[in-house]
Amino acid sequence: MRAEIVAWRDQFQQAQTLNGTRIATLREQIGALGPAPAEGETEAEDIAARRRTLNEQLSELQAPGLRAVEAYSRADSLVRGIDDELRTRQTSALLRHGPSPLMPGSWAEAVSAAVQLARGIAADVRERWVGPSGETLPARLPEVALYLALALGLLVFARGWVEALPRRMSERASDYARDAVGFAASLGQIAIPTAGAYLLVRALDATGLAGPWARPILMALPVAALILFGGRWLARRLFPASGDPPVCFPEPMRLRGRLYGTGLALALALHHVAARALLPLSGTRGGGPQDSRIPLEIDPGAAAVFHLPLVVMGAVMLFRLSHILRRAREFTNTNTPDYGDAALALLGHAGRFVALVAPALVLVGFVTMANAILWPTAMTLGLLALLVVLQEFVADLWVLVTRNRDGSRNELAPVLIGFAMVLLSLPLFAMIWGASVTDLTETWTRVRQGISLGGIRLSPGAILTFVVVFALGYMATRLLQGTVRNTILPRTRLDEGAQNAAVAGLGYVGIVLAALFAITSAGIDMSSLAIVAGALSVGIGFGLQNIVSNFVSGIILLVERPVAVGDWIQVGGAQGYVRSISVRSTRIQTFDRTDVIVPNSDLISKEVVNWTRGNLQGRIIVPVRVAYGCDSRRVAQILTEIAEDQPTVLINPAPVVVLAGFGTDSLDFEIRAVLADINQGVTVASEIRHQIVERFAAEGLAIPFTNRQVRIVSGDGAVFGVPPKPAPPAEAGSAGGDEEAGEGEGKGAGQR
């Protein structure tokens, strides 16, 4: 009933968009007539008649869609009701209490059921041996012999070859491909023994001796073999005897891990055979169809006795294995992401609790609940271990592709692939814990319908469409920016700053257009989006006002261009060259090669000194001190000659030398010169100072400096230390004698 209603519901959902194109056309035609007249107002008769005709056609076209919406709602409510009933029945089955396996009556029922099962299988074989199946057995012996020979070859003789195959393949592979090839070759440890078990079952079934009592058990064996050999392979990959393991457990712990992992797989395989053929459990996903089980009705007490050893065996193996896994974070492998180790450790703690609770539940009579928590926990542990192993294999493949064993494992691509595998495994985890295919389908239907936010319907399809279209638009914008920057702009007369501004503006326009195209392609109503944006504008105004201010300032900088990339600017305490102008901030590289991030609003609201805007010319001022007694006219002439000899100093305006003032110890001059490139100001000033030292030495001009003499006088007037030497007589180009200040501090000018 549920499947039929779901099919009708899908048809109703598709019918909701019936006549969609014609409805949109009619709405555009009605909108072209202008707004409908308000109450008490009239409009032209021909326009009113046309409006009535279009509205009638619109109502007629919308009627099937409205009926489909109503029918869809009714079908959806019926599906929900059926799902609620199924969940209620499943919950009742899980909470069902039965006889304890410790009761003597339960053991008596179990013995009786076992005897009946043995007699049934024996009767089947005897009946078919002497019946038609026995008569045709000689004719089927070649087929049976072939299957049996192949099975024995795969299970016995190929065992050593399969076990050694990964090592042999790894030795022959290159250094980069060794791990990946070894992993691929190790899959034969699952496939070949499982194929051998399947051929063995086919050989036994080909004899025709297995009847209704033995055949259900026989048919459950291939899947049980897959569980056993797959679990053993997984335990060996998670706890390898050699090589680089996913989790770096010590060798004794890895040995025990392989043993307990294989034991848990064996317990799970036995449980599968019992659940599929002998002991179906209501309320769980362990039971098979009725025609695939033996024709024996087992009482609840006998079922509890049969389940007890399986549950105890699985619980012991799960407890031992979980005891090892709970310490996974202590032995994390640095080459693999640690989220797998954390998940294994968490599941190890949970597995120990489940292993203790499950046998207790069986003993008190809750057999279904015990099986419903024990075996899903074991399968969850196996699936999680498989994800960890596959993540390791993905890393090995990435090493093979990139030819780099050092850093490839920690790159983004293998991590993203591992994350995608985790997302894809979520339905498997749900099915392990009792979810059916219909449950998953219904969940996907709900997700596909999306959620409504402010009148906007967001669904996975719409979100995916938005992301894909926006990504394509973004890549096209970047491609266009690169073409314009490298091909078109170099052939124009725009300076570097204007070219950067044009490229940045083109990027902003392209991103806005890509967002608009993505929104339209996703089917999002722009009017509804405007309502949501209006509701969020108040919060944006208060909470993001600084970001908005910087964004607007960045647009102003790109349009007005008071500052461009490559300019030498000074804003606040930062001074250097502008390296980039982004939406929010501007990056300035100082002269000591450090980056200063300045908000764009500071460049608009604060005082900014731009040394190179418009042209590179700029003035430098070099202060010069000369001792008293020097010929000031001669000093000015020498400084003028030095300034005019510099190749980057402009002749017009010519450099100027001024006597700026009379200092305490010197005559203060200034060289004021305009350079063709102010970026060389420090270099030119340094060269001028070097030439001043050389010329002053040649001309006998003195540069004043400070001379201090210190005398320490005791209380009785005694003087300690060497008495100061008398100052030499002042030379022609030097200042007067020393001055004494304070307790013997004298400052001299022009002394050498």
C-alpha cells in the first residue's frame, strides 16, 4: 500500500507544474495591463474585458495544478501515517520480552528444536538419496566434481599464493606505487576465498541432496563467507603485521587486534546464517523471507538459548577489540587525518558498553533488543574501519599521482575525497541501524523538497545549481580579468594604478553578475530575496557597519583613485608603497619590508600623504652644520656646487642653499633640492653628505661636534682624576673656547 501511494504522490508532485509556461505567459500579459483598479475606481472597458478574459484563462490553467497540490498533500499524509505505524510496530518488537535462556524449559525447547532440525536434514538427505535426486546423482557427478575441484583449489591450494600476492606485487612496483599496488592486490584475499566458498556451496547444491531443511542454511553460507573473509581482511589492513599502519598500535596490540577482529567477523557470519535460515528476528533487519528459512517453528525460549552463545561470542570479541581501539588517539599516525582515530576511539568506548549490556539483555529475555544493538555496533565498527583503510588507500593513490611521498598525504585533495566517502557512507550507517530503503527514499524526498526561508524554497538541487553556476561565473570572471590585464591593458596609455583599478572593477562587476545568474538559475525569487535582505539590513547596518564602510571606501578608492598601487604614501604611522587594494583594506609595504593592513575607510577619512601621485618629483632638505668662524659665503657656494653635481637634481627649479639660523655651536645651513625621482631621495641625500665631508676636509672647513670634560670635586676641594688640558687656541675656521657648565661639563665646537 505504501509503495502504491508513494507512486501516486510522485505523479501528483509532477502535475503541480502542469501548464507552467502558459501560466507564466498569462501573468506577464495581465501585468502588462497595469495594476487592477482599486475599489470605487474604473478602467477602460476594453482593458477591463481583456483583464477578465485573461484571469479566466489563468484560473482554468491553474486548476489542475491546484488539484495536484491537494492530492499530493493527502498522499503525503497517508505515507506519513503508514511510516508512523511501521515505526510503532518495530519499537514494540524491540521491546518484546521473552523467556530467559536460563530457564530449564527453554533448554528443553532448544534441545527439542535441535533434534527436530537434525532429523529434518537427515530425512531430506535420505529421501533424496533414494528418490529421483539419488537416481540422477551419477549424471550430475561431473558437475559436482568440477565445482568441488575449483573450490578446493581456491580454498586450499591458492591460499598461500593469495597471502603472498600483496608482498610480491609491492616488491615489483615503484616506490610511489608500492602501497597502492599492495592494497589492490590484497583484495584477492577476499575475492578468491569467497569465490571458493561459493563454488563449494554450488557443488553441494548440485548434488540435489539438500532439501527444504538444509538448503536455506546452504544458501546463507556464501554471504557468511564474504563477511568472514572481508572481516579478516579488514582486521589485517587496520592492524598490519608490517608496513605503515593507519593507526600506529604497537605490534602486540596489532596481533591481538587481528585475532579479535577475525573472531568478531566469524561471530557475525554465524549470526547471519542463523538469522537468515534458523532464527529470524522480528523488528530487525536480520531475518530473511519466509521461503528462505527452514520449515521449523522455534519457540521464543529455544530461540533465546540458540542466540545466547552467538551473542556471548560476539560480545567477547567486540569487548576485546574495543578495548584496543579506545586507545587509538594515543597512537595517531601523523600521515593520516586524526578524525578517523577519534571516531575509532569513541566507538571503542561505546563498543565496550554494548558488549557488556547485550549478554545481560539476552539473559533477562530481551533477545531482540540485544541483537539489535550488538550486531549493528559490530557492523558500524567494520564500516568505520573500512573508511579509515580507504582513506589510507586514497592517500596512496595521491602519492602515486603527485610522485611525492612527503607532503602529498596531507594535501587538501585526499582529505576532501575522504570527507566525500564519509558523506556517501551515511546511508549505509542508517541501514545498519535499521533504516529501510523506503525510509532513506522518504528522507531524500523531504530533503529534495527543501525548506522555506522567508518565502524562498531552498533545496539541494537549487543549492547545487547556485554553486555550479556561481563557480562557472567566477572562473569566467577570473579568465576575463587575466585576458584584460595581460592582453588589452598593456596596449593602452593607462598607468599601472589605472590598470589595476580597471581589473579590480571588472572583477567586482563579474562577481555580482555571476551571483545574479546563479540566483536566477536556482529558481530563487528575487522579490522574496529582497524581503529577506530588507529584514537583514537592520542587523547589517549595526553589526557590519565597519565592513560596509570599508567596502564603500574601497569602491571610492577604485573610482576616484587618490591612491593607486605603487604609490608611496603615508597614512597615520604607516609609510611605504601600496601593494594591493582589496574590497576591505589596502596593503602597504613599509621600507623595512613589513606589510601593514590599513582599512580603506582610513584612506578616505584621514589625512594621507602621497609622495608619488601625479609625478615622481619631490624635494629633499639636507641640513648642514658649520663651525663659527667659517666663511658663510664660501660654504654656501660649496654646498650649491655639490647639489648641482647630482644627476637626479633638477636644474629648474635650481637647488637652493640657505642659512637657516645660528645654532648654539654652529651655523645651520640647508640644501633644498628637487629630485626627478623622489624614490631615490635617501640615496641622493646620503651621497650629498659624503661629498660635503670630502669638500670640507679639502677646504679646511670644520664641522662642529661636542667635547665634554668631567671633573669630580670632593667635599674638601680635592680634585680627582687628571686635570683637563688647556684648550688649544682657536683656529681660523673654528669657534671660540670651551664653555663650562654645571660641575665641569664643557661643550666645544670645531675642536679636532
